[in-house]
Amino acid sequence: MELTDEDLESLAEIVNIGVGRAASSLSILLGSAIELKVPKVRVIAASDRVLDQVDGISVKQQFTGAVAGKALLQFPTQTGRQLACLLTGYDELDEIPEFEISGVLAEVGNIVLNGVLGSLANITSSHLDYTVPEFYVGRAVSDLIGSAVPSSRSGSVLIADTDFCVSSEGIHGSIMIAFEIGALESLVEYLQQLVA
């Protein structure tokens, strides 16, 4: 299915709403202002080789319902460590224990991904069920989305590159949603009917 600029704008708006909610929740939880921005949304094929690159820290959450797939929040390793350091108050990256990095980033992933998936559920007036977030280091996205896209890897992956602003520090990450085959097309058709 060929997506138009309007389709991409509609998908970006869903992500923006969810990211806005997540920023508000994170700010309340941490007692300091956190700003999340989604500058660009793109859709790539699950077979795209860029998903085979091994780099970074990922939080994965599976979802089922009217649309189904796997959602990931991914940071380059150093950037993820920096975000965890900022959120826990450590002064130096080498001081923060690994278990705190995984705990903090898993919770950030939980809040951000639930915000985006909740926005997706609201716009489609449907219910989505989520699994508990899982934390990974050094795993390729193609490996993590695995069963969301059958071995042919012919599904679609929505990527929203996100900037986290914490204590005036810019942190870059990506929200990725790997839709089961046909799910993204159904979502886009639903959105087209809403604006028709």
C-alpha cells in the first residue's frame, strides 16, 4: 500500500498525541520538565536492511487487538545510558549501575509506548492488550520484532524519531511499531474514512 503525505501526517498526529501524554506522565513522575518531540514519521518495509543493524538499548512491548504487532523504544547505547543517568541524578555515566539503567529505561519505555499505543486505541475506538515491557541491549530490531512479522518479513514498520529534552540535554531515540501484515493498511484505511 502506497502511503500519501496525508496518511503519514495522520500517523504522525497519533504518535504526537501519545508522546505528549507520555511527556506529561514522565514530568509528573520525575518532578522535572521533560519534553518529547517527534520531528518525523516514516514507514519502511520489515525487510529493510536498516533493521538488521545491532546498536543500542531497546524496550519492547507486544500489543494485540484491532491492530496488532510489537512496539519498541530504542536508544543508541551511550544515549540510553545518558538518559538513565539524567533521570536518576547520577553525575557520571560510569557511576550508574546496570540494573538501574535497565529499570529506568524499561519504565520510560513503558510510559512512552503505552502513551502511543493508547493513542492508537483511542483513535480506532478499540481496546488493545499490552505485554509487560522487555529490556534488551545490543539486539537488532529485526530480531526483536521477530514474530510480529512472519519470516517473509513483508510487514510494515512505523518509525518515529523522537527527541527527549531533559534538563536542557537533548537525547535522541526512536519509537518503532512493527505491525502484523495488513494491520497498518487497516489503520490507514480507518484514518482515511475519519477525514473523508
